Amino acid sequence: MPWAYKDDPTLMIVEAIFAGEITAQDLKEVTSRLIAFDKEKGRDKFLIDTREMEFIATFSDLFDLPTKQYIEEGANHQDRIAVIISTSTREREAADFYKIICRNCGWQVQTFADRQHAIDWLTSGGKKGM
């Protein structure tokens, strides 16, 4: 499994860490798990770390997350998602594309170059990011 997640009950953040090749199926699985976690535990802040991932899914697969899967599985529009972006071009482009599609659909998503800025945004309710 090229992803893992952990809950930080102090900060009330769920963190998903991607490492290695990420397929469309991986995206669907982690999305379902995080939506379920939100419903089970009431978490509304998610930190997605893509720095170690190799994005082999398609941009169409990314498009389907906020336009289909989030809606079908009842994701909460109040949830906030901070994405720590990779320095590699394809993965950075994928994260930026995901952010744009999410925002166009009314989801609160922001990208960041480092973990601390992402956590600060999630915990403070601020609007700054990349």
C-alpha cells in the first residue's frame, strides 16, 4: 500500500502520507478512508503529504475525486485539505490541478511547500498558501 494515514488527536488533523507509485485505485481508497474517518471521528482537517509520491494516475482520476466521489460518499464541504506538494514537476502539476478542481467545486483546498505552513493553515483557519 503506497499510502498510510494517521490521526493527530491534539491538532485534530488526519494526515495521509503518499509514498511510491499512486494509482487511481489508491486515490479512491484513501479518499474513501478519509471521508469515513471524518464521519466516524468528526475530523474536518486533512493534511496530504505528496512529497514522496510518484503520480501514475491520470488527471481525469483526480478530477473525479471532488466532482464525483466526494459527493457520492457525502464529504463535508466544511472540511479543509492542505496538500504538501512535491518538488517534481508532474506531481506538483497534479497537486495544483487537484486544488483548482476542488476550489471550483466549493471544497477548501490549499497547497504548501512545507509541512508547518500547511499545519498552520489548517489549525488557524487562515487563507494563505500557494
